Amino acid sequence: MPGNLVSFIQVLRTHDVRVSPAETLDAVNVAATLGYNDRAVLRDGLAMTLAKTAEEEAIFLQCFERFFDRKLADFSGEQDSSSGEQAADETAALEEAALEEAALENNSGTEGAAEGEPDNLLAEAAMQTPELQALLEAPLMQALQGNDRNSLSLAISRAGEQSGLQQIQLFTQKGQFTRRILEAMGEEQIRAAVIALEQAQSPALPQVQRYRDILREQVRDYVEAQYLLHAQGKTRQFMEEVLSTTRLSNIEHSYLHRVHELVRKMARKLAARHARKRRNYRRGQLHMPRTMRRGIVNDGLMFDVYWRRTRKEKPQILALCDVSGSVAAYAKFLLLFLYSLQDVLPRVRSFAFSSNLGEISDLFAEHPAEKAIELANWKYGGATDYGTALTDFASLALDDINHNTTVIILGDARNNRGDPKLEIMQSIYQRSRQVIWLNPESRRAWGTGDSEMLRYQSACHFAAECNNLKQLERIIDQLLKSTR
């Protein structure tokens, strides 16, 4: 059971439930304390240990029900009579059984009741077919004939563990694992008996085929359930890894909603990592006036002691985004990233430009982030002129830059042979805390053609290639560390 518990925790991790090694040990201790007799008690105890939010609790309950499913497979071939939804299937199965029975009677040429009984039919055919005789003596066939659901379900689970079913990742692997499980259970004996009965044209053939088909159906259902449990999270993680390392300009439109979700997920992770914690300061110089004033209500007794604190200036971020056609996709996700981190980032002012530059901070205050980005692209998109854009920025915000200001510029630095206004960049560099330039082009392309990147790089504290979400996340992470 501890091994199953560890496997269950691995499933939770693939479904974005954060479980640390220490919490894994706590879960093992909880399971050992509560025991495994009461399913509900164990579920609630593990939920209190492993789920930290309401969202994680909902995922936990869903995964718990699917991982520790107690339903046994039914190998009788008959539907549950208590299920109204399957009444039509049950009627069809009964009609099919009646037709099979009539066909057997016609093939046999006799009307004796004994020959119509499936068990008697198999016993008589086994006297003439050694393969069927060996099959009837096998534990698998005996369990199928007796509909021993406990032993058959346990056999499927063990065969699944032996075949490594927990490692399934792609839907194309379902057939492969189904075949492995059937082979581990001894289904080759049923196949051999079916071939021998076909060659002998035995009336027992449909009955053996029925047991074979029931077994295959239950194994396929088991593999399907395990695929949904194990591979669903792994497939999502694989897709997120692919999308996070793909150039943003190469991502098809049909995947943009997934990219937006991935950006928000990355932002939540960074927000949790860099969230500011409240601290009670008990050091430094005593703030005597405030301490005495607060002690008046207690007849001058200083129960509450207050300390002097130096008020720090809040940092700010100025983001300049090139929204011309070649860079618009990258600017969109940088702005989406920044405005998804409003709770932990300092004050952000955003500017968009192609040739003329304008502040778009008000758009984000009035509209959702996606709509604000669309409006910025529509208003400021066009041919690129970095010299004019820097001139506009100097008139709008140069005087607001100080030693607590971080300036982020996203663009390819291709200026169409115009004046780059390098002196403005040098002025920004001297005034600010740091200047970060993110260029979606490869470093090998910097300085080629009309690119002014190498000249602009001399007026930057940090310049990096940034064309996918993984690189953008890493840079934003470093930015958050530097502004705390």
C-alpha cells in the first residue's frame, strides 16, 4: 500500500497538485495512522495533508476516486438489470444470446437440452480438442466461467503493473499495453483454442469466442481508465513543455488559448515564489513618541513597543514594447505576463510603439489584458522607427526615471536605417537602476542588416534573446528577485 500511495502522489503531481517530499512522508504517516479499512476516513485524512487550496482539493478528490476505484469488472457478459440507462443494451444482448443458441442447435442437428447447455457443449468439444481441454483446466478460463470478479480484476491489476501501465503517456500506446496485459494473463491459450475449434468447425466455437471477447473488452476498459488517470496529466505537461519552448511567432492560432493559460500558470507560480511576507520588526531604534502615545490608554505603561523604520521608495517598471508586425506576438505575451503579476510586481507603466510611442497603462486599467493589448496593437502598430519612439519616450517619462526604476524594452532593434538616438538610450541607462532589452531575434542576427542591437546593447545592463515563454519566465523571475 505505501507503494500505491507514492504512485498516487505522482499522479497528483502530474495534475498540478504541489506535493513536497516532506508532505509525502506526512501522507505515509497519515495512512499508517488511519489505516485502510475506512475509505472515506483515509480520503479525508490524505486530503487535509496534500491539498492546500480548494482547487487542489477538487483535483485530489477526482484523482482519489479514479486511482482507488473499487468497482470490479463484470465478466458475465450480462448488463446490470438495475441500470435503466443500459436496458436497451441488455435486451440486445439477450436477443443475441438467443440467436446464438438457435444457431448452435441448428448446427448440431439435435434437439436435446443437454447439447444446448454451454458447459456441456464445451466439455464435449474438449474431448475432441486438446487445446480446449488445456484451456478449461487453466485458472483464467475457470475464473471466466465462474465470473470470479475478484480474482479476474486482481489479475488484470497485477498484469498492468507487470507491463508498466503506469508509464503510459500517449493514446497510441493503449493497444500496446492491452496486448501486454492479455499476454501476461494467458490469453494466448484462448487464441489457440479458438484456432483449433475453427479448424474443427466445432459448435463450441461461439462460446469460447464470447469468453475471449469479454476478457478483451474488460482489459481495454481498464487500460482506458488508467490512460485517463496517468497520461492525461503527462500529456498536458508535454504540451506545456512544447509550447513554452516554441517561438511565440510560430504557435498556431488554435493553441493561443493554451498559451494564455500557460502564461497565467507561470505567473501564479512566480507570484507564489516572490510574494511579500509580513514581518514584525523588533530591532533598530525605538520610536519613543509613538510608543508613549500608545501607552496613554494604559496609564503610561508601555505594553506596545514601536521601532523606527526607514521608508523605502517603491520601485517601478517601465515597459516599452515594439508592436510592429515582426514583434507584436512577443510584446503581447510580455505585457500579459507583467499584468498577471500585479500583486507582486512594483508599479508598471506600459508604452507601445512602432514609430510614435504612447503610454497604454490606462488601457489596462479600463479593459482586460487581452483587449488592452489588441487596442494597443491597433493604435500604435506600423513601420518601426526606434529614434522617434525614444524621442517620444524622453518627453513622456524620462524625468520619472530614478535609481529605483527598471526599464524593459522588447524589440528587434531594426530601425530601417534611421537615426537610433543612442544618446537617449545612454541617458536612460545613467538614470535608471537597470535597463533590460529583450530581443526575439537570435543573437547571431544582432547587428546584421538594419539592426542597431549591438549599439543599443552598450546602453543596457542586460540584453538577452527572448522568443519563447520559458526564456520569458526566467527573465521575469530574475526581475522579481532584483525588485524585492
